[in-house]
Amino acid sequence: MDVRPIEDGVVREFGGSGERVNLSYGAYLHLDELLSAQHPVSRPEHHDELLFIVQHQTSELWFKLVLHELRAVRDRLRADDVRPALKGLARVKHIQHQLTEQWSVLATLTPSEYAEFRRFLGTSSGFQSFQYRAVEFVLGNKNAEMLDVFAHDAAARTMLRTLLEEPTVYDEFLHHLHRDGHAVPAEVLNRDVTQPYTFTPDLVPVFRHIYEHSHQYWEAYETCEELVDLEENFQLWRFRHVKTVERTIGAAPGTGGSSGVGFLRRALNLTFFPELLAVRTEIQA
């Protein structure tokens, strides 16, 4: 087999000081910290626990990026800067695909393999992911009661409290539509943003007008469809979550005290942008 020689220009020496610092890949990404952050708790250590840890750690990294992007989308909509907001939503959609596909990796963990180390997890549970809750908050599924789950984590609780009290992505989109001349109901514009978003029938005609005159309101129309894509992707992620848990633990309760699959399945009925789904029926009428 031919050996590909390393080119002369490839940097081989790293470190240094002042203006002569050569930053390495590992140093830039803090790989020493990242790759040493997996600490299996099973004794003796079970082979498949590393898969379980990596699956959830990488999901948390993706959630961090989703939250970063959605906050930026919200800020851009507030500034009526729609095109960069659409770019951000498109990026979130690609991240969602990655998150959904990850379930297929965890699904290779069989019930008997998981049972070997599940008891060592104690009361820890994905239900306690504050970043997942933060993503739901910024999209409109707010629940002040969730803050009690994070009473032990001041930073997480503060983040959720802030997002609870701030407008959502959908709130900012509706305010943008109002500033753009659309007849968004006052009850929507003046709603208590600490509460979960609820369906407003009088908003549906606004979206019907946008959809039926898409050539005139193209940016608004495209944003509507991007939000519907995001909602659908979120539901697909939830569904894959349910099915993966079901094939791994069946009807057993969750480690964090939830009922397990039954609790997760009820989340499939949640929706972030109800009027964007309802308008489809109206258009067909």
C-alpha cells in the first residue's frame, strides 16, 4: 500500500507564547476535558454504558446549539430582520435531523444490556435536561412548575426563569406580522408570556390571508412554513424517543419517577404553533 507523505507545510509544533502561539485542534476544542467527561457508574463497568453516556452528552451539545440559534432567531424577528431569522430556522432543522437520527444508535441497546447498568443511574433522568426544557420554553411550551425540578441547580433555574419571562419565537413572529400590517389580535400581542401559548381562533384568518396571498407576503409565508417544519421535526424527535424507550424498557417507569412511555407519549399531543396547523383546514374549506 502506498503511504501518503505528510506535506512539508503541515504544522508539527504547537504551543509557544506571545504572538508565536500555534493553537492545536485538541486545545481549541478542549478535547482533554471533552473526552474525559464520560464517567460510567456501573460496577463492574458495563461495556454499553459508554454508549448511553455519549448519546446523551452529544444530545446536550446539540440542544445547546439549538437554543443558541433559536434565541438569535427570536432577536432577529424582533428587529424585523427576517432573512437571517430564516437562515437560523433552517440550521435548527438540520440539527433536529441529527438529534432524531441519534435515536437509532441508542436503539441498538437491548433491554438485557440496559438492565445490566440501569439501576446504577439512580434517580437521574432525561426529564431533568434543563436545556431541553429551555428549548421548549423558547418555543412556547412553558410550565413554571418545571422550575421546581431544578431547585438544586441555580444556573439552570435562572436560565429557565429568564426564558419563562421572555417572549417566545412565535410571540416575536406575531409581533413582526403586526408591525408589517397584519391584523394580529390584540389578545395575542398582549398575552402573558409566562404562560404556555394557547390556540387563538381569531389568528387563523390572518394566516389564511398570508397563505392565499403568498406572492405578496412571501417572507411571512416562508417563515410560517419553516415554523411548521420545525414543529414537525420536534414531533418526529419525540416519537423516536417514545419508540426507543418502549423497545428498551417497555412499560416500566422512568428512572426519574415518571410513568415512562405513557408520560412521553402524552407529549405527542403538544403543539407550539396551533394556528399554523389549523389554517390548513380553513384553506381546504
